[in-house]
Amino acid sequence: MHDFAYHRPASLADAAKLLKQAGDDGKLMAGGQTLIPTLKLRLAQPAAVIDLGGVKDLGGIKASAGEVTIGAGTTHAAVAASKDVQGKIKALAELAGHIGDRQVRHRGTLGGSIVNNDPAADYPAAVLGLGATVVTNQRKIAADDFFKGLFETALKPGEIVTAVSFPVPEKAAYMKFANPASRFALVGVFVAKTKGGVRVAVTGAGERGVFRAAALEKALGGNFSAKAIEGIAIPPKGLNSDIHASAEYRAHLIGVMARRAVTAAG
């Protein structure tokens, strides 16, 4: 691990100031579940690490009739255990409860997960599938505009995610085919029936990360049932192919997980 300056600010304003001072050589850390391993492997060499763990304003969950807002610093375990999340968006609580193992769930955070935008992460599927809004210290970003590609987001230099607001859907469910070792999704599908229509987000499969499955959305928009998407073939072009699964197998799994999610959503 290379030497770096470690900062633990107590406020969002201080964190933003430190990040600006560090420039391209600064790195924000939330739960550290991705950053710490990359530092150990010397794949990341920041001059300064700014730990957001001391910023209390980044935590907490607030629920209203039509929306659940979760602070970026809220752990996966806290989301899974929240009565508000369980009551308003059960699919989101269940998703959070199956991320990684207990250590990851008690250290990893919502904000850290979506900012990292790992192509096999679970939370991006929920954010995109529910049509959530990502709130930063500078603006609000719609889910459809936030994820830009492999480990890339719409965040600008100096921008810090503070919360994510999830609209409460009519129905929703998430199903994933997990790698038995890492618990990352080989393929995960989040299906939601919302006021604006049906949304289907796929993680673990795309070469550029999470994406929406337009063909599945169109079919489910007319008939929200597993039967409605039985005959839809997902093309393997643009899907990942690696030692864990071929693009063709992932294409097959998208259909399977989508049908299971629709059935689970009721």
C-alpha cells in the first residue's frame, strides 16, 4: 500500500473542501469495501483519502407516502433492517439483505456502491429499476442519467452523493443468479411497476454495466405477468463473457431472472 494523507471530516462542507484541495489525487471513502482492497493491491494510488464515515448528515432513512430517501452513508444492513424500507419497497430491503456477506453489509454503503458502479453490483439495478433520483451536494440526477458505463457515473469533480430518493412502486422485485463465492450477480434483474410504467434493470450482464431491458419493459407494460415475457429472447451481443458465464448463458439468465422477479412481485 502506498503512502497517503488520511482525512476524516465531520461535515459535508469540510469533505467537499478537502476533495477540492486534493484534486485528481484525492479519493473519497465510504465503507471502504472496494477502495481498501484496491489500495492493498496497489491498484489505486491516491495522495489523499477522505473518509466520509464521520459525516453524520450522510446517514439515515426517511419515508413518505410516495418516496423513500436513503442517506448515501447508510449501510446495506441498515437498509435491509429498516421497517420503512420493508414496508414501502420490500424488494429494496431484500436486495440489500443479500449483498455480499455480513461484513460487507455492515460496512458497505448505498452511496459507495452506486458511485463505484461495479458492473455486477446489486444497488445500481434498484436505482435504475425504480427510477430513483441521486442527490449530490450540487444537484439532483435522474437514474437514467447517472450510470454512464463501466465504473463510470455522471458525477463531476468535487461532487459528493448525499442521498438517493426511491419512488414507491406499485409492485417490485429483484432476483439474481449469484456467484457462489463473491455473491456478486452473474445476472440480476430488478423489475418494477411504477406510475410511469414498467422498468426492468439488469446488472451483472452488460459489458458497460447496468442497463434497462426495453423489450421486457414493453411486453410487461401490456401484461405484467411472467407469461408475457416467456418468448422474448435476449441477444447476447454486448453482454459479458468470462470464466464464470458466457454471454449466451447470461442472456438466458436475464429471461429466467426477469420471469422470477415478475412472479415474486405478484
